[in-house]
Amino acid sequence: MVLPKRKSALPPSGADRTPSRDDPAGQSRDSRDSHDSRPELAPRDARDALARPAKYQVKTETRQKPERVKEHIVKIHEFKNLKLRSEQVAEFVYRPTKCDRDYRMVVVRKNISVEKGAAVLFDEIRYFFYITTKMKIPARKVVLSANQRCDQENVIEQLKNGVNAMRMPVDNLLSNWAYMVMTSLAWNVKAWFAMLMPKKARWEEVLRMEFRSFLHAFILLPCQIIRAGRRITYRLLGYNPWLPDFFAAFEKIQRLAVT
């Protein structure tokens, strides 16, 4: 449900009262306008329960779940434990102060129970906001789509600190763009090499492996090159648990009909 914009009845918080020349009282003109146009959250009757799909479908028969040993230990030692009780989703139209168009703001309200041992201390309410320009798809689909793309933050982190794609070694935009593309290819080669492994459990682990770990496991291998009898022999001088997968992927690459 898309709700119209309404002015908030709450006064601006103290953290937003920034002195400025436009407003000697302590709040800038732009900040005050932003608070005045801030819409309220959807009323309780406008919230819908957020139903998340199952992580996987059971193809054979449902198995009995093992005993939750970790949760039992948490209760015995009276550790602080957070349990998600329910999720609701709502939405409204929002226009920032400096923008000339409306955006769709989807809000997820999480009801989290804070426990300590066997006692329930209190309920904690957390809000998550998703702003988008997609007006036609359901709010639930907006949330699920955003959650699926959150893993891209890990890819960006690896491009920044793993392959150093964002180092920007030169002083012009075009050259830095070319450097970023070339270094990003190293990450693509890692993913391509992982998917050539015959064992699915192993290639999934390599696919999510950090680039520096990939370098030490598959690239930076001590090797002795021997030339004798009109052939070249590569003799690895060290061992790590990934060598069997390395040779399996290498044999598969040799069988590929690359022209």
C-alpha cells in the first residue's frame, strides 16, 4: 500500500540542530525543511506480514532436525540472545528535499525478543529502509531482491582490497578505468577456475574464497622447472590441501577444446 506524504508531529532531534547563518536558533534551513517533509511510518493496520520463502525445497522427505545444542548452552550461561519474532512491511512515497521526483520507501519492521538465559528481558523494534524507483512490484519482492544482492558488498570489498582494482595508479580517468577493468578480470578468472573443479562442494568454497587466500592456495606455489629429454617438467616443492583440486581443474582445462 502506497501512503501519501504526511508531516511528522515529532520535533527535530538534538543531533540535527546544526548552527548556520540561515537560522541563528541552531538549525539550518535545509535541515528544517527535510524534517518538515519527513513522512510518518505507515499505521499499524497498513502493515503486512513479511513472509520469507524457504531456503530450499525438500525433494525427498523431511528429516528430523538435530537438537539445538548451541541455544541450550546460551541459556545455561545466561548469555544475551536475540530472537526474531515477527516482521512487517509497509511503504510510503518519499521525496527528499533536493529532489524533484518521488521515490518509493519500503520499511521492514522487525520485532526482536531480547533474552538472557530463560528470561525474556524486553522486545526491541528495529527498522530497515529500502528506497527504490520501482513502483509496480510488491513491497515484499523489493525487500527480498535487496537481500539477495547484499552479497555484492563482499565482491566490492574484494575488488578494493583483494585485487586492488580501486588503487587508481595514474592521474587520468581513462587509464584508471582500464586498470580497474584489467584487475577485475583477475577476480573473474578466479571464479572461472573454481567452476571448472569437478567437486561441487570444493568449487563453491573456492568461489567464495578471498582473493589473497586464492593466491596462496593456487597461484603462489613453489615450483622447480626441469628441462631434460626434450620436455619440461614442473615439480611442485610444497603441498597444501588444495593441490588435488588444482590438478583436477588443470586436467579439465586441458580437455577443453579451445580454439
